[in-house]
Amino acid sequence: MSEIASIATIEAAAARLKGRARVTPLLSSPFLDEIAGRPLYAKAEVLQHTGSFKFRGAWSALSALPPDLRAQGVVAFSSGNHAQGVARAAQIMGVPAVIVMPEDAPELKVANTRAFGAEVVTYDRAGRQSREEIGARLQAERGLTLIRPYDDAMVVSGQGTCGLEIARQAADRGVTEASVIACCGGGGLTAGIALALEATAPGMRVHPAEPEGFDDTARSLAAGSIQANTGPEKGVWDAILTPAPGEVTFPILNRLCGPGIVVSEDETYEAMRLAATRLKLVVEPGGAVALAAALFHGDALADGPVICTLSGGNADPGLHARVMAGLAA
Amino acid sequence: MSEIASIATIEAAAARLKGRARVTPLLSSPFLDEIAGRPLYAKAEVLQHTGSFKFRGAWSALSALPPDLRAQGVVAFSSGNHAQGVARAAQIMGVPAVIVMPEDAPELKVANTRAFGAEVVTYDRAGRQSREEIGARLQAERGLTLIRPYDDAMVVSGQGTCGLEIARQAADRGVTEASVIACCGGGGLTAGIALALEATAPGMRVHPAEPEGFDDTARSLAAGSIQANTGPEKGVWDAILTPAPGEVTFPILNRLCGPGIVVSEDETYEAMRLAATRLKLVVEPGGAVALAAALFHGDALADGPVICTLSGGNADPGLHARVMAGLAA
């Protein structure tokens, strides 16, 4: 895929996603406005098919493949949400999907990926074979096409459809100037939203939100060049723990976004609790960092309304129970 | 309010609610289809303002009052969801609201009702003064208008707007024949939906869902006359524990709905867990009985798709945590 992500590729993706992906609601609560000290809107991507925005990018990428190539099947690496998005899109399109997942991926996500008809190949993070080697072998042996989780113009374009909806739904509420905060791993959602808003809501500025210890994007934006995470590889925010911003995504982020906002584990859990009590939504840790940033880091934002993504809701039920009971903070 | 609820009063309510109430999404999950053994759609009223469908009826009733009467304020009895709906509608309209709540109403609901600016008057269920006496005194002393939770044509008409949306959203998915299950307390939502569907989706049949021990509506429909609950007054489904079908609602239910479906406490909790893991929604016990009926009592339904309301999401966080952890089943 040599095309470059742009408003044109996002609009083309939106046409392919029409009737396939959900238009997710933009929600609000006077209780959250009060905490944030400003109007707060939450883009409920937890209500997207497969429980995260990843279905958008997956559908966009698979539907952009030449039919004969698509028919041979696809392969993806993912700890869970991209896995489910690709597996479900492939299932609906009737093509094979192989998903390479770490052995310690959350149980619910592995089970769901299998239930969507995908073949799951697990690997040991500390083992001899990297996921890239496993993927390369599968590509070569079976003619599968690799669907990258974020460094792919068609994936970024699919995530950008979330930005088109934000612009339209905010305008319906009279909001054209706002800070927009996106949960950020490799930057696919953040870059897609930023490109969409550049064209359709130029009064909005996009900020990536990341967890403490995994602030590669914030540091990369501050430095103006790609910086990697150097700390632990694991954390409760499994959905967004990527090693560094992508080669496709970072130039977009660097041109359009920032500064990045970094939130703590406690802030993440409090955002999860508030999403449940005030918006009635189950949000996973990696999907709650933008809400945490909007609620607790308003000092990093321009005045005016804030819009945040609730990117994923595939929380482990036990973890969600502990968070709701106040035992995981 | 001497008007009788009809498709005309529902359409008039829809016009008054436009831009004020949310159009809530109709959601689905292949996992729930599999359990139900048929296509299942869930009307996510937990995403309505104040976390339940009650905001529809409250806004409908308050907006239908003559302005001079409305300005004097309103009074309502409620254990929580009608309370919040009336309080929030009154707050937005800038009129006083007094809510009479039992002392043992769920904490979150009492706190929210106060936070929406209402004056909360509590009473002891076992005490000397009935809530009716307290309400009558408040009406007389302050000129407040009583907003009944279900036995009011304007309230039923507001709840009916949920039915208009169900008809439209189902038709968008190609569904015109279906079983529709509504969580049923006094019958306001069930009656409103039934009236709306009679006119806009005559191929749909409405069934009330109730919890074991509080099956007054199911028994009333079977008998053809109003039957009261005779068992315990309390249960985990606080939102829908009414003594008997209403004088306004029962004739509508009797003409258009049934048979009623009765679900157990365990089925309620399993529906809450599935709503959280499969739809990413927090649903309270009283709001989960229709989903429980759709998932586990398909034998009571005609063949074909089933549509259920998720009526309310104001679950006590501690209870929700216990349910998610499997400790409350």
C-alpha cells in the first residue's frame, strides 16, 4: 500500500465503512463537565463493532485490498483489539485471518478473536522467535497479506473516519473549536483523527494521551523525532503499549498534534469508574487515558470544550470489577 | 392531564423532545445472537440523559405543562430513575423540583437527584406518613404539580418516543417483524412502546419483562385485569418494583402486549455481565430483565428477531463490581 493517508483516503474509507462500521455516539454528562471545568464530550468507540475503534481501520484495510489478494487471507499481530477488528472484518468478508498474539494477551481478547473465526498463533514475548518472524513465515507460506496495526495508510484512513464523525457531531452541538484528546499507542487513531479534523474542523487541536512509563509519543513530539519507550514492556494498558510512534503515523502527529498528555494509573482507574457511573460505559484501561487526561490535565489544554476518545472497552471483567470496587487504584 | 396517550400524543412528545433527549443506539453483538439463537437488538436507554429512559417521560410531561403552572414547580415520587429524569428536566427548564424518595433508595440515585438541583424529601417506607400524603401536602402548600412515574398520558407519550426510534432503527436493519421486550414496572415504557409500534411497526409484538416475585403485569395480562404483587416489597431490581400495573397503562398493555416474561435473579446478573462484556454497557438489575428474557426465554417468543430495552444504567458501583466478579449470582 504505497498510498499516503490524507483527507481523500479518509473520505474514501468512510464510503467503504458506511453501513459496516457504527457511527458511535458523542456523549456528555453534567457531572463530567463539572470535574473537567469545561464542556466535555466523549466519543464512545467502545460501542464500535468488536468493542474498539480498531474495526474501522481493519475494515478499511481489508476492503482496500485487491479481491484476489484478500481472498488468500490476512495476518495481523496484536495483543487484542486490532486482532478482533481484523478477525471480525475477515469473518464478515469470508476470508481467512491468522492472528499472532502474545501468550499473555488478555484472555477475553484471545477468546473473542477465536470466536470471530480467526486462527490464533501465540508466541512467547521472551522466546526465540519474534512475532515479525512468525508473521513473515505465514506470509510466505500461505500468501497472507499483513495488516499492520497502525503503520498502514489504509488503517490510518479507517481510524480517521472517527475524526470525521467527531467534527460533524461536535458541529451539531455548536462546537467548532475544541481540544481533542486521543488514546495513543502507535498513533493510528490519533493521526487519523488529526488528518480528518485538519480538513473538517480546523479549529480543533489534537493531543495524544498516554500512560506514565509509556510516553514515547509525548517525548517524540517534544523532541521532534521518534523516541522509543525504554521502561517496562507491560502494564495494565495493554491496548496502547507500543514501542514507539510509527513511521507512517509520526510525521502526521509531528505536523498536527501535541503536546502529549501523560496520565497515571490511578487517574486511569478513576476515569474508568467515572465512565461507568456517568456514561454507563465499560472502558478498558488503554481506552480510558484520554478521558483521564480530559478530566485531570486540563491545564495542558487551551480554554474551551474538550473532546476525548473512549477507544476500547474490552476490559477483563475481573479487572473491571476490582476497579469499580475501588480495589485496583 | 385528561388527554389519552396515542400515536398523536407520542409524535407530539417526540417533537418536544427533539434535540433535548438523545436518540439512543440500537446495538447488537454476534455473541448475544448466538446465545439467543436469533438476531438480538438492544435499545441502549442507559445512554439516555440521566442514565435511563425516564428522562423522556419527564421532559414530555414538564414540557406539556402550561408555563405558569410549570414555573411553580413539580413534585415526584421515585426510588431513583424517574426522580433523576424529573430533576434534570426541571433543572434544564429552570423550575423547582421536589422529589419524595424512600430512605433506602440507592445512594447513587439520591446523590444524583440532589446534584440535578432537586430538593429531596425522604420518607420511611414503614413510617406513619405515606409518600402520597407527603406529596399531597407539598402540592397543596407550594402549588407543585405532581408528575406521576407512569400513570400519566404525557409520561407514557414520552416513553413512547423510544418505540418510534425502535421502529425506525429496526427498519434501517431490514427488521419489521420482531418480538420486542420491555423492562416493566408500572408499565409506562411498555405501554408507550406498544402504542408507538402499533402505528409504526405493526409486525412487532411487545412483551413486558419482570423479575420473579414481582410479576404483577404478567399475571394481570393472563387474568385480563389488574393484579397486585403480594410478595416482598424489596428486591435488587429497585427501578421496576411497583405494586401493580397502572390505571392508565394497563388498558394499553391488555390490548396490545403479552404474554409477560418472568426472569430470575441469576438470569438478571448474567444479562448484566453480558451487557458489560458484549455491549460495553453498565446496566442496572431492573434495566437488564428484558435482555435476560431475550437471552434465556426465547421459548416464550414467536420466531424471528428480538429487540429488548436496556432501560436503566444507574447501578450501584459496588453491586456492579460484585456482579462482574461473579459474586452476586
